[in-house]
Amino acid sequence: MAEKNETRLTLFTLDWLRAVLRGERPTGETFWVGNYGTALFHQPLLALLLVLPISEAIPGTLTTLLVLYQLALTRGVARSQPGVPTPLGWKIAGILVTFGHAALFAALARSLFMSSA
């Protein structure tokens, strides 16, 4: 029996990221790995940029990109295909938490850009 290639995507590759953002991965994977797995990469970078003696516009730009990513991920969580049946309440909670991350990054970006002015 042939398996779909989509179920064999390696995490954190461009193909995987595209599939997550299009909602083609299971809801759990989209939410957990899309939010917190990717944070293993961008949060250390953001922390480093915030403590370096550089313009606040540089970490502000990164947080702006993270806002866009989180909004796209919110759409991905909403459209995600449940590989395992996902209760509607959990899916709604995942959408709200992911959107909340976008709002928090937006607040950080705003404060960084306002402090450099």
C-alpha cells in the first residue's frame, strides 16, 4: 500500500513549513510544532538581538516578521487537517493562543519601534 509523501515530511524543512502554513498537517503538529518548535529557533535569536547594542529597529523588524508568521500560522491551525480527530474546543483554543502570540509580538514590535523614535 502506498503512503502519501505528505505524512513523511521532515520537521523544520521548507516543505514542512509550507504544509503547516497551508493547513495540510495535523492540528496538533501545526499548533505545537508551529508555535513552540519554531520558537526554539527564533526566541534565542530575538533574545540576542535585544541585548546587543544595536538599533531597536533590527529586533523590531524580526518581531514584525514573527507577527506575520503567527498570523499565517493562525490560519494554518484553523485550516489544519486532523490526522487525529481534534475536538472543536481544542482547535478554537489553538487558534486563539496562536493569534494571542501574534498580538504579543505586535506589542513588542510596536514598543521597539516607538523606543527608537
